[in-house]
Amino acid sequence: MAKIRILVVDDHAIMREGIHALLGMHSDLEIAGEASDGREALEKVQELSPDVVVMDISMPNMDGLEATRRIAKKYPRVKVLVLTQHDNKEYILSTIKAGAAGYVPKRALGSELVSAIRAVHRGDSFLYPSAATALIEEYRDQAKATDPYDQLTSREREILKLVAEGKTSRQIADMLYISLKTVLGHRAKLMEKLDLHNRTELIKYAMQKGLLNIGS
């Protein structure tokens, strides 16, 4: 069986030697070469055509993020696995957006690095638990930020539901013990926030949000 050819990219020689020694203990892994910065990594990828690049982020001349972007664009067959001391949400998301197939912090176990290399080589993604958590948090934040319903006040949501149910503005004013002018103001504001332009659109939106049953 062909070995997985690996390019190790890190500006610290001791770190490269440690990774070399660790991976050398596994018969299915082979160190194809090493690089000390992102620019050299690009040259080595072109020269050696590795299967997996184990990439640090903070390096001189060209950092790992930029190198990852270029490799992902120019050599899509080559999988980049980021191995870095940075383990915060911003770095994690940046590496994934740059095109990395996996993310492993340097505090991880050697066995986890080996598993990550094998995973990205076979076409899977590998996310250390902290990276998976960061992605989930980002997804939730984006979902919340992009849903205009979350921007409505409790009163606007109440009026949205009543309008969708067919209540007139005068009926809503009487039901909520507020003035007609106030109802009209809330209605105009909520439709602006939701980018709705008529009652038909409003009813359809209310049904999509589960505020109105089809049989209502």
C-alpha cells in the first residue's frame, strides 16, 4: 500500500524534528519534505507533490493562512492540515475559510495528529473538538444575525400574529388596549424589518415561522 506523503511546515526546527520523529513511527506515513515558512511550502508542494501538508500558522515571509489559501486554490488534490498553537475561534474559522481540510492544536496528542492526517488524506475533514465547537457557535451566531424575526419586539410579534390571523388594525387596538395609531406604527415597523410589503406576504411569513396554522 502506498504511503501517505507528508510535507511538514513550521518555522521551528525542533517542532519539525518532533513531528518527523512521531510520524516516522507509522509505516503508512512518509515525510516527503519540510519547509520553514509559507513561501517555501508553496515551492515544496510544487516540487514534491505531497498528499498532506501539516501547516503551522504563525511564520515569517508568508504565514500559514496565506499559504493554505494558495495551496487549496492551485493544488486542490493536496490536503492541508493546520497544526498550530492558536486554539481560539478566530483562528479556527480563518483556517477553515482558507481551505484547510483539518485543524489540530499543538496541545493535541500525537495519536490525534496521526488520525487527522489519515482522515484528510482519505477525503474526510478532521476537526479537533474545540474547532467543532467554534463552527457550531459561528453557525448559531450567523443564524441569529440573519433572521430578522429576532429583531422584532414582543409587541411586534404579537401584532404580526394577529394581522396574519385576519384581525383589522382597529380590532387589534381594541384587543391590546392600545391606540390605532400605535398599532399602525408597530405594523409598519415590523413589515419594514421583515421586508414584507402586503398582508399576503405577512401571512405566508407567519405560517413559515409556525405562528399561524394552515387551518386558522
